[in-house]
Amino acid sequence: MDEDAGSMERIFNCGAGAIVTKSIGLKPRDGYPNPTVIELDHGILNAMGLPNPGIDNFKDEITKLKKIKIPIIASIFGSDLKDFVKLAEKMQSYGANAVELNMSCPHAKGYGLEIGCDPDLVKKITFHVKKSITIPVFVKLSPNLVNITEIAKSAEDGNADGIVAINTVKAMKIDLELKMPVLSNKIGGYSGKAVKPIGIRCVYEISQNVNIPIIGVGGITTGEDVIEYLMAGASAVQVGSALYYRGLDVFKKICDEVNQWMTKHGYKNLSELIGVAHK
Ligand code: DHB
């Protein structure tokens, strides 16, 4: 739902405050052959392989969205500093409101986590992207790291405007009859309800060590999940897998639930809740 203007507009009309696009690279990519996604008992396992139309073809989609004034956070992936800078500059010129650097895709050779596990590279890429554009730069991090806080600090040192935590958790499903992994790529990323405690822990740890805002993501399905991420230290949240579980109007449902929880517990502003679990 995050790759063409029509579906992104539908999502926006269902109550999302902004849209994060599919990660876009320099060249069109088909992604991995099927099977690329499977529902498991407590979440969703996927390895799409970064399929995307390429940055030049993506211009039309953003241009259409700009006409209807939808805030766009453009996710980009590259294999080095030059790629990220070029992609960020193009996204800004198309009218994106912010860019999100994908340094966390768990299974694409040469991309994502292979970059996001190197603190110096994260700092360098963030720093140069920041210098080349004026819109905010967010860095999306992986939970598949020994120390996510160290990488978050590198992003902060590179002048990132915010941290996005977390991307999917590396995982695998084996089919007992076929005696082989279900996904064509064998290894994928796990999302949905099962990963929420991992996301909460990462946001909590990061917020103890960085001073820039955190966008919490991972398993958010209900309003209470949002409240928990705020208490851990997030200032905003992203929702993905819950679209599958609760339908397109999940955004409106979650906002209503957040409002109800706040009324019941005597809160007027979300800001009163950010980081309270640290006190
Ligand atoms: C894909 C997976 C990710 O976790 C991500 O951040 C971006 C892309 C993918 O498989 O396409």
C-alpha cells in the first residue's frame, strides 16, 4: 500500500497522519521470487527483496500525492554514501516532506542492515545526507544488532533529526512436508504483534541515550500499543502489519482508542505520556 499514489491516498483518507513510502532505490528492482510473505501464528514473515520502481519512476507518484497535500516520508535505500545522497536529493526535489534512511532491511545483500550495523558508516551517510538536503532526515534501525543504542548514537552524531525503531526481526519458517524454508529467500523479517516487546525495549534503551525524537514501530495494532511506545519514549509511531489484521481504517480505529484511553486516564496531550516509564 506504500508504493503508488492511489493506494497511499486511500491510506491517508483512513486517518494516517503521514505516509512512509516503500523503500526506493536508484534502479527498478523486481525483488525476490514468491513465496515472499507468509502469515505465522503471531506475526507476518516477509522477504520481498526491496522491489520498487526506481527513483526516477517514483517521481510521478510523489507528484500526485503532493497535489492532495499528503505529508510524505520517503524511505530510501542505497549501497553507499553516493546512492543515499542522490536518492535524498531527488526525493526532496520531488516534494517529499522528510526522508527515512533504510539502514535495517534484514536480508538484502549490500543494503540495509549490512550498512546499519557499522556505526561509522551510519554516522557518515547520515551526516552527508543531512548536508545535502533541508528536509528532516530519519534513520530506521534494526533490532538485529548487539547494541542498537550505539548505532542510534551514531545517527544522532551524524545530525539525524530522528530515529525510527524498529525494522523487522530476522526469522525463518520451515515447511515440515517440504522439509525446506517457506520463503524463496529462506530468511525474512518478522513483524506484527510478536515483535512489540522487542520494539518497546529498543525504544526504551535508545531514549535513555539519545536526545533526538524517536518514531516507534513494531507490532502496533491497538491504541494501547501506541500508549506503551509513548511511555517507552517514542514521540510518534508507524503502523504496518496491523493493516492486515484490522483493515485499512486501522489508523482511525487506533486514534479513537488512544483518545479513549487518554480520556479515561485523565491525559489531555500526548506529550504528557512520552517517556513516563523512565521516571
Ligand atoms: C524489505 C524489507 C525490509 O525490512 C525493509 O526495511 C525494506 C524492504 C523488503 O524485503 O523489500
